[in-house]
Amino acid sequence: MLRNAGTVKLNNLMIFSGESGLGKSYVAILCHYFFDVLLDVTRFNSFFNESGFNYNVMRPTFRNEGIALTFNKMDLEKWLAKDAIRYVEYMINNPQMDADIEVRLPDVIDTNITISYSEEVIGLVNKEETYLKLTLDKISLRIKDDDFHDESPFALLVRYYLIKMLFGDPFNLVENFVFPPSRGPILTEDMQPITGMYSEFKKCLNKLKRTQRDGDDGNVNRSLFRDILNGEVTYKENNYFYRTGETEMPISAAAASIRELASIEQMVKKTDLSAVSVLIEEPEAHLHPMKQRMMADVTAAMLKAGAYMQITTHSDYYLRRINELLLLGKLLRRHDYEVIVKTLNLSPSIAIDADKITAYLLQRRKDDDSAEIIEQSLENGIPFSSFHNALKESLEILAKLDKYFEEDD
């Protein structure tokens, strides 16, 4: 149980490690929410309705020009905190979670957020049409009264405003993906999801099936994936296929590792990673240790391409490789950097900028068995204390067993 867990700050790459059962997935889902809510065309409607800003009711009062509404940043933060809990409840199918969090938006977001309006008459004489122009921080939305459907114009405008302020441009975040643990069987079996996490994953799969972009434009992620898979995955004839060499087979006949990675590989091939947020649970699942290291290379290349990632892991092989790439990133300014990467047989594009990664360890408290979230120092790479404890216990038991064998001799 997480209690007085600590502070988590969003970053480009967030890695959560620690023992099972301490809440890594919950925290990762919470972090992913803050990307998801900015792309959801329905969630912000609740904020405006709960705040008494119903567009349908207010629209007839807008004449000429003026202030449509003003709301406080603190009110938005309180709503985000409640809605984030609702999101986690949906994702894990537990509608009665006992949870409470605080949300703090960065200082770049205005303390008071104001949407102004002006009416515009456009068209030929006797055929004029009246448009309403809503504006928030130089972002404008021009609409007719029947132009919107599911999403309130207020909600749409605020979403784009937040994306602009947080990511530099209203179009710097356009898609999000969820890759839950044990995702492989969803590709081949007819399953009805119970949790929201797997429902969202199925939506992601459907989105990727419809996406046509599949050109090999020198994408380093694609070449890295080919190395991990020893081949490539394709979707055709309403089925996934795996090709290695001259052999092609339904993905149901491929190894579990191929099925686990296939959906992530499809996303890498078919999306613009520079505007994507991705939640990946256990990217190392079913992979040989060498392949787990290669998956860390894929993560680094996706980070370099601009993706935002929230990752949970139990793999010290994966974290060790992330650490190597962090250390490589610290050598970027050396005059002999190209020689170094060539000597180490590494791609220059997978060095990790330490400013773009945050690592958190979920650790059990000894006094009450609750869990806390500890931000880890990256000065010497991500520490893996929980893995060290497991290794220490193993070595101690092996030493005692060896002693018994020596006594028998």
C-alpha cells in the first residue's frame, strides 16, 4: 500500500522499479493519465460542467465580444487530482479505490486562465453566417453553433492550451499508447477485456491496424527491433504475421517474446514518435538477457526520437543497459565521442540525456509495511538496490549450501 508516498515529477522517460505488489503500475498509470487527459475529447467536459461553465447554456449570452469565462489554476489542479484517481480506477477495474493525490501544474501555466470571445459575421449580403471565435493565450477556435459534438469548445481550447504550455506547441502531443503486461495473447486470442488497461490496449491495436504509415525511412528504432525479433511483424489479411529470413508464419506460432514485442514494433513503424506518449509495462517480458539489453537500446532511440515514456521493469539487465547509455550521454561533448561509440560498437543516437530521464524506486517501509516512492540519483546511473538484495540473499544461501557439501567431503 502506498502511503505518504512522495512526489513524482513528469519527465520524458520515467522508469519505475521495485518489488512486486508495491504499486509500480498504479504510479505509472497515474503518470500516463496526465498525457492521456490532454488527448481525450470527453474528460475535460466534466471539469467545465462541474465548474458551472456549460457551453450550451452560456452561448446565447455571448454578444459582440468579451470574456467568456475565467477559472483558477488551483481549481483545475483539484479536478485533475480527482479525475486521475477515476482514471486509475478504470484502468485496473477497481471503482472503489481509497486514494488521494495532489496535483501541481508547472509555473508556466497561468494562475487565472481566461477564455475570451468575439462574434464574427462572414459571407455575402443576406447570406451572412455568424461565427464565434474563442481565444485562449493566442490560440483561437472559430466555430458555428452546430460545429461541435462530443467535446465542449471550452474543453478543446484548454486541452490545446495545456499542450502548448507543457510541450511547446499545441501539436507536439497527438497520440498515446498503453502496452500492459502479458499483452502477447491479445494479438491472437479473442478476449473480452475486464480492465480498462486492456480495453485501451485493444483500442491502440485497432488504431495501429488502421494506420497506413509503414515506410522504412532509416528509422533506428526499426533496425533495432529487427535485431531483437530476428525479423519483422506485419499485419495483413486481418492477422499478424512474423517473418524471419525466408520463413513467414502466423504470429500465434511465434515465440512468446515475439508476441509480447509485436504491438510495440507496430507502433514504432507506424507513428511519429516525436508526438507520442507511451506506457509500457515490463518491456523485457519473455526476453533473453541479451535481448533485454537491446530493448533498452530501443527505449533510448525512442527517447531520442521525442517519445514520452512511462516504464515499469523488474529487469536488472534492462536497467544496466540504460545506465550504460546514461554514461554514454555524459561523453557527448568529448571531442573523441565518435571514436568512443565506434569502439564500443554503439549507435550515437542511443545515448541518453540525463535531464530527460527520472527513475523511481518503490520501496517497502519496515515499520508499517507501506510503500514509498524514492526518486533515485542518476549521478552514477540508476541504482538497483532491490536487485542487489536478491543477489546478496542468493549468494549467502549458496555459500551456506557449499559449506554443507564441504562438511560431507
